[in-house]
Amino acid sequence: MSSASRSRAVPPTCGTQPLVRQSTWSLDALRASEEQPPGPRALSAALRAALHDSLWHSLSSEYDARHLSAFLRDSGLALSAAFWAMERAWALDENKHYCALRWLYSRVYGVSECDVAAQLEQRQPDFTALRPLLADEFSLCVVLAFDELASARSYARDRRRFRGFGPAAVRLFQCAARDEFLHCRNALDLVRTFHADRRHDVASVLAAVIAHDVSPQFRYGATFLLDQIIAPRENEIDEAWLRDCANKVQMYLNLKDGASCC
């Protein structure tokens, strides 16, 4: 898994297109690891029960990336070639996350990967509440950057929460966190390259995102985007945490090239 810390840049197709940063790590190597997650009999029932819902939510949210891809293809939004180059790398990464988390779930909970996949195939996305937030490429990239930063920070935290599932699980969350940080950076670089004239609108987009996430009517609709569930005692996510993510996105858009959004 030494390749987990490496990243590569996908060459641009035109002179003004920002680089698409993408890490390289092997799902096959993870599966073949000598330190695979222990099976259900090797873990306490209490530990498996405590982390079940969190792991299931992460794996199903990663599965839902295909719903977002389909929505964007059918949305009629005017999306640039640079956006679609970013989307291709993002979709590959998210599917790898799904496959890796499905493997982990299967190992820990004794459910076949085929049965997990069959259950997830029944999910039906509902983008109704998100449509006002995804009016154009600019807004989409801001929302995506926020979401990916939140996911990156969640996965970084999960390295600690899931230590009891073994070293392979820790490496998995480390790799996923790295990928999500790069997705955030890619989306923000696209904003800075093509939509710099709309930087003053970033705050209002993020305010709408926070309002969506903290609304009493919030329901995650299998959309991939904005799947953060506020549960301070369980996953440490609360309104202050979400606002901190939004602040980091805004800070990056006001920093010099090469500065980190995270």
C-alpha cells in the first residue's frame, strides 16, 4: 500500500484546463493484504454493532456516486470539458471506494458482496431538494468541493474509529481520505480557473448548503452529495463542524496557487 501516498496529475486537454489530481492505490493490493480485516467471529458484537450504521452509510453513499453521474448527464447543465475530465477521475475513485468498503463490510459482517450489491441496487435517488443548489457549473463545483472536504475529514477521523477492524481498514480510510481531499482541490481549482469572477457568490452558495444540511426536513436521498448526517455523539458532525468545512472552502479560494484547501 505504499502507493497510497502518491498522486498523479491527469494531463489537460487544453492549455487552460486545470490539472486533475488523482491518487493511485490498488484495491487488489488491499484485498490481498496479509492483514485483512478479521471476520465477524473475531470481533466483539458490541464493536460491530457500534460501527455498523456508519460503515453502511459510507458504503451506500459511495455507491450513490453513480446516481450523481447519471443526474448530471441528464440535467441539461452546461458543463465544460474540464468539468467532465474531473468527473471521470472522481467517478473512478468513488467506485473504488464503494468496492473497497463493500469488501470491508463483507469481511466484518459476514454478508456476501453480491448480497450487498443486490441490496444497494434497490436505491432510488431523489435530487428534488438539491436542484436549487446545482444551478450551474460554478455552484455544482462549490457544492462538490464542500462535500468532498467533509468526506475527507470524516474518513480521516474514521481511521481512528475503525482501528478495531484491523490495519487494512485503517489503510482503506487513509486512502479514501486522500482521494476526497484531491477531489475537493480539483473542484476548487476549476472554480478558480473558469469562475473567478463569481468568487463573491461562494459565501451564498455555502450558506444555502449549510441551511440544507441543518434543516429539520433534511433527508438524504441517495444523491451522493450532502450525505452528512448530524450526530455529534456518534460521528462528531454538528453545525459548527459543517461551518468550519465551509470556511475552509472559502479560505482556499482566496489563497495563492499551490495553497492547500485542507
